[in-house]
Amino acid sequence: MPAIERLAAATRSAPLWSKDDVTVIFVLGGPGAGKGTQCAKIVTDYGFKHLSAGDLLREEQDRPGSEFGEMIKSYIKEGTIVPLEVTIQLLENAMQATREKDNKSLFLIDGFPRKLDQAHAFERTVVPSKFTLFFDCPEDVMLERLLNRGKTSGRADDNIESIKKRFRTFVETSMPVVNEFQTQDRVAKVDATKGADEVYEDVKKTFKEWDIKPITLKFVQTQ
Ligand code: C5P
Ligand code: MG
């Protein structure tokens, strides 16, 4: 079955799910801020399903026969934002699949929304988010991390040309999303300059403040 069989999400007039049924935390931060690294830690302790918009787009780009492959490729290379209909449908499909397969309703949506129109459309047609976890990191730190990652990531956009464009897109297009959510008191900002473990300590504090509880481990008694 094609990953995108219809682009209906953006035209729906009411959200597919309510906030009571599905919990979404948006994870934002500049490229190289450590979103993916922190999400992996959160998944282990809190049982969320991690969905990276960038990963879903790369997957769709590489899917044989995708009508969106070439378009996605050029947007990613230029560090610009893929039209919202595609990204929202990919996210919605992945959420649907997760709910059917794992019966999960906790989602960390990483690298999304990167533009105000995406934020508005997602909350209007899929589900309103609980809050946005924002990893705040200066560009010099992110640049060093990305150049390091570029040695092994194989990503077409971990090179200095694309990185500069991604930084620019982040400041001009994605920060307005963070700022708008901030005016609604729906942003938790974490300093992402430090090492991954230290940053994660702050993430845990933030989750506590937002009343998100770690999964309790069930020990199997042998005797
Ligand atoms: O989050 P990540 O760095 O993996 O994203 C890579 C690229 O994917 C972005 O620079 C952008 O071109 C595209 N993207 C997008 N919309 C999103 C997330 C990623 O267009 N919400
Ligand atoms: Mg990522």
C-alpha cells in the first residue's frame, strides 16, 4: 500500500482525535540541537512513540514509486520546508499505524511543526498538542555537532552549504512557531548546549512539571 494514498488530513474540518485520547508533544530545536538523541531517551523511560518528521520524509523520498520523492529531495537539500499536506499525511498515517499495532496514544513528534501553517493545520485536523519541548542551542554548537554527524550520517544535508540554509530556515520559519506557542504558555524550553545526559536531566524535570509520568517497570517474580 502506498505510504500516502490520499492527502485528506489538511482538508478535514475537525481534529481526528481529541487531546483526551491522544497525547502529542512536539519536539523542536535547531538542526543539531539533539532532538533525536533526547527522544530516544524519552522513549525508553516514558513509553512514547517517537515519530521524526524528517525521518518520515526521507523514507517517503526513498520509497520506490513515490510521487513526492523528487520534490522532497529538493526541499531537504535546500533546507526548506516541504508542503504541509505531505508531512501531515505521513505523520497521520504513522500515528494511525502505531495505534492499530501497539495501541499507543503517546507521541513525540520530532522536527514538527517547522512552520506556522503546519502547526495550525495539524492541531486543526489531527489533534491539538499538549506542549512543545524546545531544545535551545546556539548555532556554533549545532554546527560542530552537524559537521561531526556528517562524517558518518550519509545525509545529503549535513554539509556546510545545506546547514547554513537550514539555520536560516529555522530562524525565519520555525522560530515563529515556538514564539506563538510561547504566547499560549505551551512551550517548555530546555538548554541543549550541555552533554546529552545533562540535558536529559532537565527533560525529566520538565516532564514532571507537565505531569508526564515515567513508565513503571513490572518485575516478574520468579518464585
Ligand atoms: O528534522 P530533520 O533535520 O531530519 O529534517 C530534515 C529536513 O526535512 C529539513 O531541513 C526540511 O527540509 C525537511 N522537513 C520539513 N518539514 C518538517 C521536518 C523536516 O520540510 N516538519
Ligand atoms: Mg532528527
